[in-house]
Amino acid sequence: MLLAAAAWSLSGQLMAWGMSRWLAWPLSVMFDAAGLICATYARRAVERGTPAGLARLTLLAFVAVAGLLNWNHGHSIGGTPAAAGFASLSAGVEMLFELHRRDVRDEQRAARGLIAERLPHIPALGWVMYPGRSWQTLRRAVGVRLDLLDPVQTGHTLTAPDTDTRPDTRRRATVRSAVRAAADTVPDATPQDIVRHLSAAGIDTDEDTVRTVLADTMDTRPDTKDSRPQPHPVRSVRPIAPPGQTVADTVRTALASGVTDKDAVVSYVRRIHGQHVSADTVARTLRRIAS
């Protein structure tokens, strides 16, 4: 309805300047259609997670020109009040699109688990009674948020959780060999110690993988105590973080559960959010929360 009213106002202004009706109406519709195309490109860019600056700038240009023409048309009909009302048609269309764009952006961030923590709520009475402390609190909170930002961001493709329960026959020879070599070198090492040694060597793995590889190694050795067939290893379901849960929330959960060792917290966070989580990010978050 807003677009129809804006097109009517544009055609009225064009006809007031002497353009014929059969040409004024198609031009008005084409002008609004061009703005809609720019809005569509901006929405698709937001959904892909790519920059939408050029599309939004072009849309703002169309809205500004349409608002100016609507203002002139309204002013010629009913003065300043009518001009403001007609110009608000284009502004209303832009406002509705901006609300839709922000809703799509927040939905995409929530799907990727990228919802940032809320800044601390400082009551108005705190600003009145302690303006300096309130400003310092807000400044430190923003600084911590900046420290947690990743300067090099890459797009991550969302995949459905792995619910396949068939026997897992896919093994990485490099990881299996590294785990077995570490276990043979340090016979008394725990899975956590093996994960730490492999991480120092640049091999990313977790404790569950180490336990699975060690169990497979033990299964291949002669067993004189129990001759019953051993079940095939079953691929575990890849855990995913609940919508809205951040790395900081997971770190707080680990601390509340009594997990205080840095390596243990890193392993816990990676089981929830995936192996792509940087250990430095977890360490910074742990230091911030612990302090």
C-alpha cells in the first residue's frame, strides 16, 4: 500500500510538470520496481553474510529522490503538512525494509551461534549518582568485546548434526598413527595428556577420538580373557551448541561444573562448539571471567 501511494504521488508530480498520464504511471512503477530490486539484492547479501553496502546505498538514493518528489507533490496540494505526509511514504518503505533486514541478520547470526553477549545494563540512577564508575564499567565491557573479536572472519557453512549410527569406517591415518605413537612413547599418558602433546605438534584432536583409537588398538591385540565378539565402534553424534549459547556461556558452565584447568576447558568448549574454536579465544575468555 505504501508503494502504491508513493507511485500515485510520483505520477501526480510528473503529470503536474506536464507529462502525459500514459507515460507518468509506467515511469512511477518502474522507479518503485528499481528500488524493490535494490532491496532484494541487499536482503540476499544479508542472508549470505556478504557486504550489502552498495545495494543499500542505491536503495537510499531511490528513496531520497522519491521522497523529494512526493514532498513537492504534497506541497502543491496541501502545503507543508501534506508534503510531510507524502514524503513519509518513502521513509516508511525504507523503515520497513530496515526492520526486515535487521530481523534476517539476527536470525542468520543466531543460526550460526554468533549472538554476542549483551552489554551490562547500567540503571539510570547509577549514571546519576556514579557517572564516572558507570562510564568506566561500560568502557571496560566494550573493550572486552573488542578483545574477543576475530580480525580474520571466514564464512562457515551450516551443516545438520551427524545422526548416522552406522559403523564408522572412516579413520584418519595421520591422527591414528600420531595417537598410537604418543601412547607407545608415553605408556602411562592419559587421553588428556595425549591431546595436549598432539596439539603442541599441530595435530588437532579430542579426548573422545583418542579413547576410540586406543580402544581399537586394544581390540586388535589377542584377548585371552574374553572371546566374545566386540561391537563395532559407532560414530558419536557431533554435538552442537544450543541457539544463542556463546563461548563465554560454555566457559561459565565449565567453571560452574568444577572444570578449572585451561586445557580441560578448551576440550569442553570444542566438544560443544566444534574443533574450529581457537584455544587463544577460550583462554582470553577464561581469564576475563576468572578475573
